[in-house]
Amino acid sequence: MLSFLAIYLVLQIAKSQVCIMGRVDDNNLNIGLNGDYGNDGLFNGEGSYTKTTDCTSLNEIYLYFAGSQWRIAASKGASQWTAQCDEASIDDCTAGKWKVAGSSGLETDSNMFAQSGSCPFWDCASVTSAVTGTGNINCQSFDT
């Protein structure tokens, strides 16, 4: 019975997936933080998450809780991290609460946020627009 209770508590603490969205930068700095992070166990008693990246110099990044804040870094428990949110619950890491490494140190990102579950997804075949421009007619840019 005790092991069942322990498994139940672990499942309640750790979400299966967390989505980070909203990171934008004029120089594309750290926009790779956006995306789905899958659960990879516990770290410091909280859920820990990982994301595979497209970056050739860094295959995975981690979202984990340490030092009373949520961090995104190249490894769990790293002495340096790319982003942090000073909230106890990842669900409270809303827009404006993330600080991200920028050209002048840690900068507040007014758009970046975390949400439980996977990020929204759509395919270009299901998106329509009256916006005209260059590119594939089935998947147009929405920049105006």
C-alpha cells in the first residue's frame, strides 16, 4: 500500500509535459527555449523536464526546480542557466515572470510563459488566411 501511495504522489507532483511559449527576440537569442518539455523524473522533489533541441552544440535542455526557482539550463543543477522564474509552481511562471539571458545579462521577458500540457499545434493544411505574400500558398506567413 505504501508503494502505491508513493507512486500516486509522484504522479501528482510531476506533470507529464510542460510547454514553454512566447520567447521572441529581435536577434533570435534563446528562442529555442520555446517548445514541449517532457517529464524525465524528479529533481529536488519537483518534476524535471527535458527538451531535444535543433541546435548542433546542445542536444538537450532541462527545465527543473532549484534554489526556489524554475530554471532552464544545459544540465540539471548547473551553476549557470539560460532562464529562470522565481515562482514555486511552474503554473505560476506566467508572462513577465521569466528572466532570460540576453545581450545585457538576465532580462525580464514580458512574453515567455509556461503552461501544463503540450504546446498548441496546427499544420499548414488547416490554416487559412486572407494575408497575401510570398511563399507556399498552403502555408503563408502571417507577417503583415
